[in-house]
Amino acid sequence: MQFIREKESLRRAVAALRAQGGRIALVPTMGALHAGHMALVEEARARAGHVVASIFVNPRQFGANEDLATYPRREAEDARMLEAAGCAILWAPDAGEMYPQGYATTVSVSGVSEGLCGAARPGHFDGVATVVCKLFNQVRPDVALFGEKDYQQLAVIRRMAADLDLDLEIVGVPTIREPDGLALSSRNAYLSPGERAASRVLPEMLRALAAAIAGGATVAPALAEARERLVEAGFAKVDYVELRDAETLTPLGTLDRPGRLLAAAWMGRTRLIDNVPIVPEPATHRS
Ligand code: PAF
């Protein structure tokens, strides 16, 4: 695996991969890799002959009071994992290489970026869309893979790629979970043992809520009850529990098409997000 920090070297290395033939996949990450990231790499290997992984803790997607300074960084260990998983290139620029002096451009995707995490983290999705657009232009992959755990991020990236006529396939990979259901996240490392134990209520709540709504429960009171359940389980603050259209992310008052239940809540000082699919149960026909 080639470990690359400069755009010029990246261009040459990607051109050499292209010359060998086969598709190129990109797995963008912020490092501190776990089994969720490795599932993206595995899926990338199944879909392309060459895999480029990137590690860049993108300052533009962190708010002023967020965890940019403390975000876990384990580059050497990450590099070993990516090499063992068969990546051809690790692209790990520093902030000056990604955003040189005078950098002045932001990619902003309206609609899907609004509400949910977009409301709680103003500017976050502008930062994500900007860096992902740059990564796409730097690597020029045929396919790029993202976890469904960040479901709104995936929707933002799909919208951006369609709107900007980016010629690549965007693939969402299902969330990898701990045995008790908690979605894997680099931020889970912030949780104390007690907080970690209580956090399992987030996926439990989503599963129960999906079953209740698919079984006919009225949406608004079911969502309110779910928020209550999180507070009772020890979550300090609930940013949202919402039912949205699975594709456009517009709010759904009734489950009349495929949807997504999405939640974000604070366990102590750690913000956890999760989501599950939900589909209307087929109508039963009587003869
Ligand atoms: O999901 C992430 O790790 C980041 O938001 C991404 C897509 C690598 C952009 O910085």
C-alpha cells in the first residue's frame, strides 16, 4: 500500500492504477478505524479492482464547540488495518494540502442538509459536501462507499453527486453493530462504561419504534414516546427522533412509503446517532 500525503503524488499513483485497468473505489474516512470502516473496504474490494482509502479529519465539518481537537487519531494502526485489508493507496493529506492558503470555496447542498443533524450542527454538511467533492476530484473513483449509519450524510452526498453530474456510483453500506445493537462509531470511545451500557437503549428504541409504526401506531405520539424512553434511559438531551422519507428525507406524518427512522441524542458529553429502515406493511386483502 502506498501512503501518500501530497496531491501531486496521489495523481501519479492513481494514474498508475488506472493504467493497470479495473475500477477504482474510494473509501473516505476520518480514521480511528473500526469494523464499520472495514466493512466499507470489504465492499469496495468486491466492487473494484483497486481500493483507495482516505484519512482526513476535516476541520470544516466540525462546529466551534465540537470535538475537532480531541477526535481520536490512530494513523499508524489505521494504515496497518488498511494495508492488511488490501487497499492500494492510503491518501492522508494534512489540512494545508487540502485547504491551501486562500482556499475560498464551499459546496452547499440544500434540502437534504436541512433539519436533523443539519439543524443541530450548522455548517456540518457544507463541510462534508466540500471535502467529499474535493476527494472525488482528487481520486476520480468509479465508486465511493459510505456507511448508512450517517444516513443524512449519505443522502447529501448522493444529492451532490447527482446535481453536479459527478460520474461515479455512490454505495451505502449497512451499519455494523456491537452485539447489544449499538452502532459502531469512532465516538463510542468517549463513553464511560456506565454510559456505554445505557447507550444500547438507542438502537432498542429504534427497533421497537419501527415495529410499532409499521404495525399501525400513530406516528407523532409514537415519536414523542420514543424521545421519553431515551430520557428515562439516561440520555441527557434528545436532538431528534424523526420519521423521514427514505430517499428525500422529507418528514413523514404517516408511513405511506419506505421511510427511515433517525435519532440523535446525547449520552453524557457524547452525541450518538442511529437510524433504521421502516417499510409499510403490505395491505391484507380479503376475498
Ligand atoms: O463519515 C465520515 O467519516 C466523514 O464525514 C467523511 C465522509 C470522511 C467526510 O469527512
